Amino acid sequence: MLLQSLNCCRGYFRTKENNMAVRNIIFDLGGVFIDIHYHKTRDAFMALGVADFDALFQQSYSNPLFAQLEQGELSPEDFYDAFRAETGLNVSNAQIRDAWNAMLGDFRPQSVAVLPALKQSHAIFLLSNTNQIHHEAFTSQYQQTFGHDFDEHFHVAHYSHILGLRKPHVTCYEAVLQQHGLHAAATLFIDDTPKNIAGAEAAGLQTLLLSPGLLLEEELPKYL
């Protein structure tokens, strides 16, 4: 079984806080491996005529419309229709898509570069709140830039719109732990959003908050 072999990896991280061996690492995507510029999406939607976009979506809050998209409860087409109904704007699917994708920045090559070695010695996973529209955009971007699939860096990559669950709900973390037979106390979760870190801690995971300006390749060694 894959997880049995993964959980037998030799190289472990140890946290400063409790010196507990970490066999598994779960990474966020945005703000960890790819730059996210929320203001670019806000500006793009405001240019389309959405005057109160901050009331609809922020890093720490999202309107149920966006939450449903991130949980896979709405298809992109249904999302575009619902967005037009919510805002009263006569804009095309492509205009909404491009404005929504405007927040996606560049991948961080030096951060991604830590993954191949980690995959040899740890069970590593991705857990991202995202949606089909963003997913199609950033996977295409990565493939075109680096020539291979981003998901190959992980033993398993989990995306909220496929998983049907979102951070920071404890059930989201518990679903990943249960699916892979991971022990929470031996798992380090890395994210750039405080409420997602709080949810992970409530699920019993060790955590690393990657605040703005901090880089994975610089902060992770502090947990060795």
C-alpha cells in the first residue's frame, strides 16, 4: 500500500515547538509555491463594473458563490451565470474568467525546488482551496513554463473543488489524514492564511504559517 511505504520514510523533520518527528508534510499552494495578487482580481472586476468586489471576495472571506465554486458545487458555466445574476452585469464568460484568473502570479522556482528531495524522504501532499477555473489556468501555466505536471511533485495533490471540502473546516484536514492514514501529530501543515493554520491546529496538525514576505525555502529549514 502506498501510504504504508510513505509512512516508513527515514528522513523526518522536527519542529522547534515540541521536537516531534514529522513524517508527513501538507502544503498549501497560493502564497507558498505561487504568488497570489488578490488586488489584481479586484481591480479587474472593478474595471468590469463590480464596485463592491471586496464585499464578495477577499483572502479571508468569500461570498457563498465563490465558496460553492471552490467546493465543486458549481461548474464554471454555472458560476459565470450566477456571477452575472449577482452583479447585474452583462459581461462574457471570458471576461469573468480572465478577471478571476488575474490574481494568479508566477510560480516560485526556488520554493518548488525543495520538493524533489522531500518526496524521496517524506510523504508530501498538496491541499489547496481552489476551483476549476484557476486549476486549469495554473496547471497550464506550470506545464508551459517547466515542461511537466506540477502535481508530480507530490505523492497526492488535493484540490478543494475535487475533494468537495475547503480549509479551514476541520473536516477538510481530517478527510486528507484519514484517506492517507496519516497521524496528525506527525504531520506538518504549511499555509499562508492564519485561519487555515487555526483549522489545521484544531485538527491536531503541526503548523507553519508562511506570512507575507516569508519564503518556504528559508523558513522550512528552521523546522529541521
